[in-house]
Amino acid sequence: MRLTPFYIYSRILDVMNTSNETNNKKKGLLFQAGILAIAGMISRVIGLLYGSPLAAIIGDEGNGYYATASEIYAIVLLISSYSIPSAMSKIISQKLAVKDYTNAHRIFKGALVYVTVVGAIAGLFLFFGAGLLAVGRSATVLKFYAPTIFLFGYLGVLRGYFQAHRTMVPTSISQLIEQIFNAIMSISAALVLTNIAGNEDPSKRAVYGAIGSTIGTSSGVVIALLFMLNVYWINRKRIKKRIELDDHKSQPGSEIFRMIILIVTPFILSTFIYNLSTSLNATLFSRILLHVKHLDEAEIASMYGIFNRKAMTITKLPIALASAAAAAMIPEISALFAQGDKEGANRTVSRVTKVILMIAIPCAAGLFFLAKPIIMILFPQRVSMDQAAMLLRILSVTVVFYSLSTVSNAVLQGIGKVNVPVINAFFALIVQSVALVLLLVFTDIPNVALCIVTIIYSFLMCMLNSMSLKKHITTVTNYKKVYVLPIASAVIMGGMAYLTYFLASSGVYLVAYLTKSSLVTSGMDVFDFMYTNYFVNLGCSIVAVLAGVFVYFAVLIRSGGATENEIKRLPKGATIASILKKLHILR
């Protein structure tokens, strides 16, 4: 057999899956969440890194068309297939918990039929109904997402199937492959198409660039799907053998499809409404500013591009950990409840929540205190740098709210209360939509208005889900250790990081000034110096972040906010604990 890259990766996965069956440690929720979280973080970082040159190629206007089309594509994807991995992992994990391999595989095959029908309908609707969903040039960009809608369903089913077996490795690697090819093809296609469009019509160039970005998304999904198909092909003999040895009676096909629809539908509704806020905000933002405030379409696209593709994109990076924990938690919680172990489910929720907050809180503080240096690194277009930094600073608190609500949403789904998050999300959606309309119509702060309603929505989801969860899950929460000490440590960390950044940049500026370096021009102060010298800002930012991480763990551990065991539950926690011991922070 040829040693293709796909085959090599799949054999690695095959070995890892085999070891998972005999290694309980590898089956641990936090271990699997850690794998998915690391992959998610790397994927987000790749997304941020390629987002910077992409923004430079297609401009803020192109970013706006791309962002608007992407949000609507995301909603259609959510309705058609995006919730499939979580739903499948829940259904199949319940069957696997009682070793019903026969019906677990029948559900898997039924899900493939389901996404074929739904994906085809959704893809056709997106292509022919783009004008109903988006305004002007964004509708043109939206049509190019239609093939991706159809293909993603199969990818989702395969990911959910392996997640149900409590291994996040295939999903994690496929995510990385998807994002890498997305980055390569997005930049390449955007370059080619913008060159074809030329420079005579800026709006035409922006639209062509945005279309190139959608081609990158489609390419990533195709490659990831091929990878997951190969993983399944490698494991097919083991899957078939377990089915042959299983003595469970096969459920009728009608019962299988009824089960899929009854489980998938609430997942879709919950995820759809939960994520509808961003797409609805984009629609309200565009239509109100265009038809009520009579602003130019290109100006509206530029403003939304700065908000969504710059500030919002950065805040999604730390939230990736919560999403990973949620994905890993659903099969775990479902299996515990299926086995009647409610106490184990309670402990799992408490453990994951504390780990999430230990990371989300300092990330929010870091984004607030170092907003402008971060924007300078990732999106160094000076014309929109100040605005993007301001928006990022305002949005930083949503990292905590979204992280908590994502986890609580997953728990409610895992214990069978799938309708509760739908109701909570619907209520929060109404409140934030009314607030956005009022702010856009009666004020002149369009981008800030988007930030305000994003905070309102994330806060309401966090509180409503938390109140709902308390009715079904009993968790013992030490508010001092879980909330107060991490917040205090994060504030101290943020202040120290900013001070370190300022001192480092001032030192570099002083040396450059005394040596009459060409880096310093007449009349340039230290802040101008920093934001016109990319690599100086990058170096000082890295120093500031490292200092901040050191201070955070030092204050958190010495104040009693975290123990060695809790540190080890973090992604790469053993490595972090070892480093902290060498620094004499952890004893």
C-alpha cells in the first residue's frame, strides 16, 4: 500500500484509538478536551495569521462583504449540518455505553442519509435565495458557499461518530488540515481574483477578493472530508468485527430516523438561535444603516469588516477552549446519565467549569490591557487600527460570558434538556435585537452598538443557562477560588503586562533615540514609534505576555486559587506545572 500522507495519519489514529480502549487516562474528558482545545487553538491562530494578509489583500470593504456572507452561511450551515457532530456523539455514545454497536452504526448510516437530503436542500436554497438573505454585493459572495453547505454534512457525521467513541484525535487533526488548506487557498484565490478584477473599481476588487476567501473555506472542507473518510476506511474492519460480535437486536429504520430527527432538531434549534445573534446583527446593521441612515454600502461593509473580521475574530480564539470542552463533555455527560451516575456528572461539570474560568478570565484581561498591541500584530492596517483596538477592548468581557454559556449549553444538551438552551437563546436574542435597533436608529455609534449588544447577549445566555442548570445539576462552587481569585489575579496580570509593554517599548525607543537610529524620526514619540515599527511592537508584546502569564500563575497559586492537580487539568497542564515548579511558583 502506498504511504500517502492520509494513510500515515490514519495509521497513527488507528494506533491511538486502539490504545484508548485500554487506557482510561486517555479516555479522560479533560484529556480529550485538551486535544480538541489545542487543535482548536492552533486552528484559530492559523485563522488569525492568515486573516491579516487576507485583510490587506481584500481591504476592509472586502472583509465586510466576506464577514456578512460568512455569518449567513454559518446560520444555514447550523440549520443543515453543523450541529450533527454534537448530536451524533450524544446519540451514539448512549448506544456505546451499553455496548450496542449494531444500532450505533445504524444511526451513523442513517445520519449520512439525513445530511444528504438536508444538505442538498440547504445548498440549493443558499444559492438561489442569496438575494433574500444578504444585501447587494454580499449576496454575490454568499452564493459561492453553496457547495460547502452540502459537503460539510458528511464531515460532521464522521467527526461526531469518532467523538462518540471518546476520541477527539480524528476531529482535531481534521480541523487542523481544514484550516491549513483554508488559509492557503483563501490567500491564493483572493490574490488571483483581485488581480483579475484590477484596480479601477475598488468595490469589484473587494467582491472578487471576498469570493476568493469563500473558495478557501470550501477547499478546507473538501480536504478534511477526504481525511475523515480515510480514517473511517482504516478502522472499518474493527468496526465490522464489533458489530458481528454484538447480539443486540437491530432497531427498525423508521425508529432510527425518528430518533435522529428528535435529537438533531433541538440541537439545531439551540445552536441556530444561539448563533443567530451575529447573523441577525449583520442583517440589521446593514439594512438600517443603508435604508434608515442612508450610508454608503462600501462604508457599511468596511465598518462591519473591522468589527467582525478583526475584533470579534480575536475574541473567538480563547473561546475555542470552551467549545472543545463542550464537544468533549456531551458524550461524557450523556454516558454518565445513561448509566445513572448523576454524581459523576456533577463532578465533571464542576471540574470543567473551573478549568475554563482559569483560562477565560486572564484571556479577557489580556485582550483588554493589550488590545492595541495585539491588533498591531494581527491586523497592522493603520487606517483602522485604533477603531479595531477600541472594539476589542469593549468585547474582551464576552470571552468569559461566551465560554461559560458554551459549556452550560453543552451540559443541558448532554442531560437531555435540549429545549432549555433554545428558550434561553430566544429570549436573549429578542432583547439584544431590540437594543441594537434602538442604538442604530437613535445614536451614531454603529460599531460600538454591535459591541454593546454582543455583551448583552453573551451575559444573558450565561446567566439564563446557569440558572437553568442549577435545577438539574448540583455543583459545589467555591466562589472565592472559582471567580474572585482568578479575577483578581487577572487584573494584576493585565496591569503588569501593560506596564511591561510600556517599559520595554520605552527602553527600545530610548536606545534608538540616543544612538540616532533611523527607527526614530523627527517629532515621533514613543507611541508613534511603536505603532510604526511592527517587529519592535511584536517583541515587546511577547515580553509583556510572558510577564503576564508568570504574574497570573504566581498570584493565583500563592493566593490559593489553584492547586497542582488543577493546573495539570489544563491543556498541556503537566508541562505547565513542571515549568511553574522550576520557577518556584508551584511547590
